[in-house]
Amino acid sequence: MPNIQKLKNLSGKAHIVGVGESNKLGKVPEKSPLAHHSEAAVNALDDAGLQLSDVDALFTAGWSTLDVAEYLGIHPRYTDSTSVGGASFVIHVAHALAAIAAGYCEVALITHGQSGRSDRAPIPRNPGAPASQYETPYGIIGPPISYAMAARRYMHEYGEDRTRQAMAEIAVSTRKWANLNPMAYFYDKTTSFDDYHDSRWVAWPFHLLDCCLVTDAGAAIVITTPERARDAKNGSVTILGAGEGHDHSMISQMPDLTRAFGRNTGPQAIEMAGVSHSDLDLAMIYDSFTYTVLVTLENLGFCGPGEGPDFVASQRTAPGGDFPLNTNGGGLSYTHPGMYGIFTVVEAARQLRGQAGDRQLDKCDLALAHGTGGLLSSTGTVVLGAE
Amino acid sequence: MTGNTPKPQPVPQPESDRYWEGLKNEEIWLQRSVATGKFQFYPRALAIEDADGNREIEWVQATGNAELFTFAIAHIAPHPGFAGDVPYITALVKLEEDVIVPTNIVGIDPEPENLQIGMQLKPVFKHHERGHTLLMFTPA
């Protein structure tokens, strides 16, 4: 089990000093996934006032760090290709914290790049994996169907109508945030509750507007020591708490379809940071689907099991509401190239540094970023603080 | 999409040959822990529940009695092999032996009102021309 006292000693021992996206998000057929990695890396390093030649640790998922480092022309002294779905990049933040504190490296670069929309170089599936035997032959393939089965079980346990209303609330509130973010895919397109309920079925009980976008995009994060963070060009963000883990791969092996692993990683990250839920000014929660947000709010401990629908009622998570959630517009309305987790950290860092433009929160001193990977399989949570 | 692309077929591994061979004979064979009596799905080389470190497994034929645990209705084919099947019902069913099995519900129209969680199900063995048999379910 994690040793929370040792983890508390690690709290604050590394800072995020740079974040960035690739130059263009959305439909970008003219760029490869590695091009997205490299653009985002350069942008994040520029944000930090650093160069590729300063980087001595590389973290990525979906690709091997061998390929990404070679493409960037760097020779890292610490390497981590932990790849457990979209949560990976949040987990990389925790790994970078530990590696920097231990002395393995000083400037850690986390990169992401995917052409989910244009389907360039998709990640291959393993034919020997159990899913290839037990789920794929039945057409249980990909996230929408798997998450839809989890959502249907939640409806059975906690009420179909109130679950449906909660999913609609999340779809509508997230779009309102996207309407404030010029980088968002749906920056110019508003959505209403009627639009939500009228949208076509993808995998019942999911409407189209329950589902994230499929885009081409990349992002990167630069992390360094507290000492070097003092020279950061645009300020820094302290990494205060972290947790990671997973409890299944296939959806049919999930121990409880209404309780993902955030039940462990959320409380751990918050305790390590030495804060409480009510101290947090912003929650960036991976929204592959509206249901993912609903169940994750409960798992992280913001409310109890089955209380999520009441927690998100009446557009409480929208701009102006008292629980700011997914202020970049999320995977639902900003961007989602396949493994979105890194973007939760990018937005949290921008809000904490006061660089979020029209969507900047009045007060943002503490933020939680949470990634979910696979089929509700893995989670990574970090708590970040303003300097 | 014409539906002419073949569906992906299962790729059995040595520890699951007995499961797939059983389905061909319209029998459901499951593993259980010798030490605890707890069943497990899918077949593995060891029991995932142990008692005093005993991870021995044995094979037992299941009754086929099942209930619906949850479901979804796929309206967009996630693979070209399923293009001719949408909408179709994907489900997780709980066997009498207390294991969850991923499957399809067949023999009813794919409408939410036709499916109640907890409804009793019985097995349907779908023999495929390429030699394997899939385990599906229909209302009992």
C-alpha cells in the first residue's frame, strides 16, 4: 500500500513549468502523430523558457519513448513509456515528481500526440489479449459500448431518469466552457438540453452528445526541480499530490461498474497534498463520456455513491457555477484524440497560472486533474497548486 | 459498409482451449478454485482466489442459467464486421455460478424496453462457419 507519510515528504518536490498543445487541434490530416508530439514539446518548452537540449527525461504513452526521443533528437537519461490508456499522462506527472525528487533527472518532458480523427498510425491491438477472445467476437469493441454498459448498470442502481438528466447537465455545461476557449473544437457551437436529447444514439444509453470528440491533437508538459522552477518564464505550478492504479482491463472484468479506481487515487492524491475536497478551486476530470464524469465525481469523493446527479444539477459545473469543472471544454467539446488525459493537466496549469483567457477562474489556487484510461480501467490523479 | 468484412474471431490460448471446445459441443465449462470453490471467468493458468496459497484450478460444467447484469445497444458498428448487425445488443450476464460473461442477447428486438436487468436468460450456441462457437443468450 502507498506510504502516505513518505508521499507527503515528496509533495511539492517538483514543479510544472511549461505546458502546450500542438499548433493545430481538430482535423489535421496533414500531420503525423509524431509531428503533434514534437510541436507540443517545443511549445511547452518555449512556455517554460527551456530548450529540447535541456530535457533529460522523457515520458510518453501510445508510442515508445524510443521513437519519440529519436524523432525529437534527444538522449534521455530517464525513460518511462507507461501506457495504460488516457490516464497515462497524469500518471507520468507523478512519475516525473518521483524521478526528479530521487535525482534521476532535472527536466522531465511528457509528450502526447495522436491522429484519432485522421486515423494515421492507430495504436495496434494485441491479438493475444483476453479481450480478443472474450469481448471482440461479440462486437464489444471500443469505449462507447463498454462505457454504455457501465452507465446502464448505474441507471439500474440509482435511477434512469435522474442519471439521464445528469448526463445532459454535463454535456451542456461542458459545451458552455468550450464556448469560452478559442482552441476548442466546438468554440463556435452552442448546445442546448434539447440538442442533447435529440442527438442520435451511438450506443444506447449514450446519445452522440454523451460521447467525446475524436480529433487530431498533441500536448506536452515540462516538469523540473523547485530550484530551476524559479527561472520559469511564465511561472510554475507545484505538484502536491498524486495517485495511480487500475483494477481491470476489459469492461466485463470491472469489479464494480459504478466504482472506478479513482476511489483510491483521488483520496490518496488529496491526502498527500494535505488539502481537502472543499479546498479545490477546479476539477479537471477526464470526460470520455458524460457518464465518466458523473461516476468519477463520486469515486473521487466529491459526493457519495448515487449522489452525482444531485451534485451536477442546475448547471452547477458551468461557467459562473460554484463547482468549475473541465473549463477547457473537455474531451466532450474541446479536443479528444484518443488518450486525452494530458489535457486535464495542461488546463489545470493554465488556470493556476492565471493564463486561461476568457475562461479564467476568479480564484484558482488548487486544482485536481484526473485521468481515466482504457475501459474505466486505470486512473491517475494529481493535485496541483499555484505558486 | 456492406457487412462483407468478416467479424473478428476468437484467438484461443492453451488455457482456454477447453472453454472453446466445450462451446462447440454446446457445453459451458468454467474454471473454479479447488481451494475455495469460487468460479472464475475467463480461464487462466491459476486461480485468482486462493486459500493458503493454493491456486489449483478445476474445470466444472456450468448450468447455463443466467441473468442480465447490464447491456447496451450498439447503433454504430465498432468494426466493419458488425456493419450489417446494427443495432445489436451487447450485454454482461451473470451466470448461476456467479461469474460475469460478455455476450450478445439475441432473439428479441434491440429496444431498451425489451430488456430488464435481472431478467432470466438461457444460452444460445452460435456455431460459426469458420469453426468456433460463440456463447450468446436469449430470454428464458
